[in-house]
Amino acid sequence: MSIAIKIALAALIASSVSGPVLAGGADLYVEKNCIACHGANGDKPVMNAYPRIGGQSEMYLLAQMKDIKTGARNNSHSLAMKNVMGNVSDSEMATIAGWLSKQSQ
Ligand code: HEC
């Protein structure tokens, strides 16, 4: 059996064991409306005052999302996003941060 087939089989087994497929970062990013302000891959904010988030480090992105959600980060622009974050759980934030960090800047 070739290595490629073994890897494909291992992935298939792993995915069937892990149960229902959870929404990926790309789906959540659209579903939670992040795309409306930050652009398709986090690289085209709708306003110059909004940050580009695609390709930023995963840990940084997650920390900023949490801080905006809790209000620890609070400036004249934070409120626009804070309202959305009430509808985003910690695990959803982590999934989105992981996906965003892999987008190009
Ligand atoms: C209504 C517009 C809006 C929406 C919707 C929105 N954001 Fe934001 N986001 C902003 C603004 C404005 C800031 C800058 C806020 C600040 O400086 O505190 C920001 C900041 C961020 C930051 C910090 C960036 C940095 O460089 O520090 C991250 C990460 C982020 N948003 C991710 C998301 C994710 C993920 C979603 C969807 C769950 C989302 N945003 C939805 C407007 C929005």
C-alpha cells in the first residue's frame, strides 16, 4: 500500500471517529458576519480605520477577539465589533483565529 493511500485511510478513520463535522473557520467567518467589516479573507477591511486581520498570528488574533468581547480592549472603534462578539463562543473564536492566521496578508 502506498504512503498516500495510508495517509488517506488514516484521515478517513480519524474523521469518522471524531463524529459530526464542526463548522470550519471559513464558514464561521461568513456566518458570524466578520466578512462584512474585515473583507473576504480578512485582508480588505471596509473602512480604512478597520484592521486587516488575515495572516496575523493565531495567538494575537484570539487574544484581541477576547479582549474586544470582554471590553478589556475598548477604543472608539471597538464597539462596532463588540456587538458581534456576543454571538461568538470561545471555541468559535479559536477556530476562526486558526483559519485567519493561514490567510495571506
Ligand atoms: C461591524 C464591523 C465588524 C465586525 C462585524 C467584526 N469586526 Fe472585527 N473589528 C472591527 C473593528 C472596528 C476593529 C478594531 C477595534 C479596536 O480597535 O478595538 C476590529 C478588530 C478585530 C480584531 C483585532 C485586530 C487587530 O489587529 O488587533 C480581530 C482579530 C477581529 N476584529 C476579528 C473579527 C472576527 C473574527 C469577527 C467575526 C466574528 C469580527 N471581527 C467582526 C470591526 C468589525
